[in-house]
Amino acid sequence: MFAVHKFNVGLPDNLVHVNDLLDLLQQKINALQCIYCEKIFKSYSVLKLHMRKKKHFKIDSRNHEYDRFY
């Protein structure tokens, strides 16, 4: 995912339940929600532009929703 999308979820050795994490991220993107700041957008293109402009290609480490995957 990093090579193609520049998306970094952390070191693979530190991850557990990877499929559940990817499912959660997919649900958020399908709901037009940024995975870093969690803002909701009106269209996929606006979401994609926001994530590129703000460099939100990662998971917010302060968001405890993702703690169960590390």
C-alpha cells in the first residue's frame, strides 16, 4: 500500500488483525470520511483532494480507535 498509495499503517511486525484494520479503513473511505482527521466530505473526489493536500496518508496516532490493531 505504501509503494502504490503512499499509505503507511506502521511496521508490519507491530500489527494484529490486519484484515479488520483494512476493513475499518475501507468503511471510513466509503463513508467519505478522512482516516486521519475524520472529517466527512461531500464526494470522493473532494476527499481524495483533501487527503493529498493535507498529506493525510496515515492513521492519527492519537486516535485510540486504532489501538486494538497495534
